Amino acid sequence: MAERVRSIVIVGGGTAGWMTAAALARILGPDYASITLIESDAIGTVGVGEATIPQIGTFNRLLGIDENDFVRRTKGSFKLGIEFVNWGGIGRRYFHPFGKYGIDMEGVSFHAYWQRLAHEAAFADLDAFSLMARAARANKFMPPFDAGNSPLSGIAYAYHFDAGLYALYLRELAETMGVRRVEGRIVDVQRDGESGHIAAVQLESGAQVAGALFIDCSGFGGLLIGKTLGVPYIDWSAHLPCNRAVAVPCASVAGGLTPFTRSTAHGAGWQWRIPLQHRTGNGMVYCSEYLSDDEAAATLLGNLDGAALADPRFIRFTTGHRARFWEGNCVAIGLSAGFMEPLESTSIWMIQTGIARLLSNFPDSRFAEAERARYNRLMIEESELIRDFLILHYHATERSDTPFWDYCRTMAIPERLAEKMRVFESSGRCFREHDELFNDTSWFAVMVGQGMRWHRHDPVVELMREADTRARLAHIAGAVDKSVDYMPDHAAYIRQHCAAS
């Protein structure tokens, strides 16, 4: 039998590198394999991904991280969802909440019961049936607790945090678990003449670092997976045309510590707003074919809550992914593997799922094709399903005020997404595909929020009398209102439990 992998080399630090290092050290333990991470202080990280989805909590718990300590150390805040402004049309806004709307009844989705009564003014506001949406409006937050069948038992949330501080936090944790950090710039990569596998990397200092398994966390350039192994990149620009971002932090303002991310659509892209304890993160994602860098920066700087705290920082990207995430003895995780713009805060999730799937398909020294093929298939499927959800935001719009939105509204879309849209428009139904990240609630929130309409609702809801449906929806909305009243202010909760020093 082949020997186990006894040495792991991670190329690149930042969020991807240190998440990988910490997770491998935690799961494999100190005696299974040596873990070395190479990074250079002279090479910056992108470091603008400051918003997450609830699955990050699972990762942190795996590492044994105390939530209050983590939020304090990363100067973070809590997130109940994303507010979208001007996406379906100028002047419109909607909320994509974590968690569910209402409760399913008689084996039928709550969404269908709401659709039955959505034409009535008393029930028209979908947010009235989501605790996360209503709490976000009121700037309220608390974690869930055992409150019986109250909505307070099911609070779903994620975090905003300083990505650089999170990487440092994980570095400290990983090093206590035996990960060795090597400072230096890689100038050469050596490959085995027979297998073609990566054998070692050479640093500018002349030192060599050899390994059995290499993990490429080197960023957009893909030093190992792309430049060394030549794995091509699948370009999704035809469906997701934005290819630039400009980021700048600004000073916090009174009342600005909101428990949600905001995404505001502009003429040729969109702006993010992410509140942290010490500042607000801002950025503009845009398409260079329709907007210049100077125009993007001016739009961003003209729409900040407070004074800019730094010069604008520009980032170029191509949405898509590597044709293979795992090639030979090299696995790409993070930006080296692919990039989907941060519209739904999925960048850190792609790191997390890449790590989890590597661990569940962990190789021995043979690096068998079967494990690699399965990993690649799963990661490509995950990427495509998230891609389709992002495309929905751009395509399902009534905006026709700029050439950019004309293109997005009329562009060809993947057939799987087209089918989802046809089913929703026909019957009001939406479904989760297998184990895809975004569930039916997320699809429903964005489809309704973007302005899509349905011709009929699920006919099975007619088994419940309309008067009873009204009573149940009114009861659910009332329970949500009472729960919001019970919750503390978001900023007050942070001051009490996890304020940064």
C-alpha cells in the first residue's frame, strides 16, 4: 500500500492559506503530516472579502473558536442577510435574509401560502414573515436560544469582519497547532521528472521547501495550478461581465453598525457596504467595457457614508474557475482556483468547501485519479450552481437605463437557470438542486425581490380554507414582530459581548 502523505506545503497566506492551514492542522493532528505555509510580507493579499454566510460558523466551531473572542479580535459585526437596492429597478429595494420565511404547513412550502395572499395589502410585505429581515430593518441582533417554537429559536446569522485580522487570528491558531510559517518569495518551482508532480519550491533566499502535497493559495495568478501546471481557466464573463473592483474603507457614522450587508446597483455595476466596528468597508464592482476606473472610483467616493480612510484600491479579475481544481499533487483553494464576484458573499465559502472536500477525499501518496476526479466534479458543480444564482440578480431585472443593464437583461443564460425561472413564472415554485449552497428560500427571496412574477401558485394550498390561511399568516407575522421587540440593539449587543478594544 502507498504511504500516507507526510508533508503538506501551502503556498500563500491570507484568508485562504490560513483557513487551510488551521483546518488541516486541526483535523490531521500534529503527527499525521508536517504542514508548512510559505508567504511573503512583500506580496499583498486581496483582503476585501469581509462579509460571510452562516456556514462560516460551522468552520469556526470546527476549530474550537470562541465566537465573542473571534468577533472582538477581527473587529467584526453580525450579519442577518443582504439588502439589495436598485437591482430590479431604480428605487426598488429588497432583503435576502438568512433562515426561512414563516413555516411550511401541511407539507407545502410557506412560500405558496404567501403567494396565495400576496395581492392583499395586509400580506404584501414578504419581509414581515422573516425574523432576520425584520430584525435587520430595526438594527436588532442576538444569537438563537431555546425559545420553543418561537422564531427566536431559529435565528440564522453570519459575520462581517476584517479579513486581514481574520487571517492573523487563524495564523496564531494554526501555529499553536504546529504549522510552520516560512517567510519568502518563491522564484522557482521544481517538478518530478517522471510523474510531473511538484517536488519543491525554491525561495529567493535560495532555500528549498519540498513536499508531497502542495496547496495553491497564491491568489489570482495561480503560481502552481496555472503558471506551473498549466491548468486552463474557464471564463464566465459572458454571463457575469463585471471584471473590476475598487475598494476603499470609510469612517463609521452614527447608526451605521447595521446587521446586514448592502448592495446598491449603479449604472454599470454595484457597490457594497459592509459595517465593521472600527470602519465601514466599501467597494464598487463594475464592468470596464461600460465604466472607466476613474468613473468607478468617483461613483464609489461619492456614495460613502463617511470620510474615506485610504486611497481607492483597484482589483482586476475574471469570473470563472480552473478547468481542474486538483491537478497531480496540487490542489488550488481560494482565488487561485477561481473567482465569483462577492455579490452573495460566497468567496470564503468556496475556500471552506474546498478544504472540506479535500479532507473528505484526502489522498495517499499515489494521488489516485478517482479521488481527484470526484473532487474536481464536486467543485465545478458547486461553482456552476453559485454562478447561476449570481446571474439571476443581473438577468431578472426591468432596468433598461444603461447599456450595461440592457446587456444583462437580454443576455443568454445557462439552461439550468432558465428552467428555474420558467418554473417560477409558471407555478411560483422554486427548488434547491441537490446539495447546492443556496436553498429554495434564497431563490425565492431574490426572484420575488428582483420583480419576477408567477402566473399561479401551488394548487395544493387550496386544501386550506382561505380564511384559515389568513389567520395563520397573521399569527406568524405577529410572532415575528414580538420576537423583534424582544431582541437587543445590534450595537448594544456588541458593546456588551464582543466589543473590540
